[in-house]
Amino acid sequence: DQQVKQNSPSLSVQEGRISILNCDYTNSMFDYFLWYKKYPAEGPTFLISISSIKDKNEDGRFTVFLNKSAKHLSLHIVPSQPGDSAVYFCAASAWGSGTYKYIFGTGTRLKVLA
Amino acid sequence: EPEVTQTPSHQVTQMGQEVILRCVPISNHLYFYWYRQILGQKVEFLVSFYNNEISEKSEIFDDQFSVERPDGSNFTLKIRSTKLEDSAMYFCASSGGQTTGELFFGEGSRLTVL
């Protein structure tokens, strides 16, 4: 049962253009949605999050949009830079059983071309 | 900046041997987690830990696995008798339970079972 899905395994974008990474979820009970960036052989690095009561959160070049009716969120990176090349994981969290539970998508590999 | 630290960075072991992976979560965090990522696959939840006990565990976390917080700082994952399929990157993570729900990861411990 894949509650968090990233349907695009990879994405290539030219430097300076917008990167749009997508994520779908099935559980309406999630409280927060998070995006992580991961380089090979390193731990995931937190990028940005959004509460389920909001529809947009912006931090510098990164903006996350949440469409609750469609159970869809997206991460926009503008402008994209070569250093953004990494695997991006979408995650969703919910409180339950005395802890926060985090469920991750399968990741999208972003390649920013110079 | 506070960070989650993990040791060892890489461990090679023979099948059937016991392995202990160590983690030092961020000092004021209360919720602790272990995840793993088999090469090229998604980040999978293993176990969450709060108030000195397991809050939740996945199907992967069978009787061969155990976690412990032996003192005020360390959080360990023990695999009692390793199998070939336990080869993976193991990530420790911690959360303060703050309103943004951020989960912070360590750099990971690569386990290779021969």
C-alpha cells in the first residue's frame, strides 16, 4: 500500500529553468508534507515542508504547493542550478500511536543540465 | 548547527554475525527513528522510538532487530544475525515534535553482509 507516490523516477531540466517535482498521496490524515534532497551515500536533507492547512510555502528558490482536493503536492525550484541535481523524496507525516509517522515516496532523480 | 551523527559509516560483516549501528540524535529531540534504503530503492521505515520504548515498527523490523537508548545520548539498532538482504544504508533520524514536523537524518551507515 503505497500511501505516498512519486510517479516520475527522473527529470532533466536546463540550468536556470524551473524544476517541478510531483507527489501524490492517498491518506487525508497526513498533517505535514515534506521534501528531502538526497545525494548518493548521504542522508536525506530536509528542504521544505508544508502544513496540511496551507496551500503554499516558499523558502528562497523552493516553493511547495499543496492541492488537498487532488491529494497532490509539488516542489518548484526556480531557478534550477547544477547543484540541485540529486534525488528528491516527498514525505508525509501523521501523528498516531504516540509518535509522528513519516512515509516516503520512491524519489525522483533530478538532473540539472549546465 | 545540531546534527544527527551515525557510526560506523560503513560496516562489512559475515552473514549470521551481530551488528550494532549507533546514532547520536539531536540533543533536545524526543522522537527517534531508523530507516533503511536498499541500493536504488526507496527509503523504508523500520522503527520509531519515544519515551524509551518502541512506538511503531514495520514488517521489516522482525525479531532479528532491536533498538535501545542505553544512555541519554545514544540510540542503537542491533541486528542479531545478519542476512544478505540486510545489506543497505541505515539512516537514523530524530524529531523534536515541533509544529513543522521536520525529521532530521544522519549521514547513514552502510551495512554490507557477505
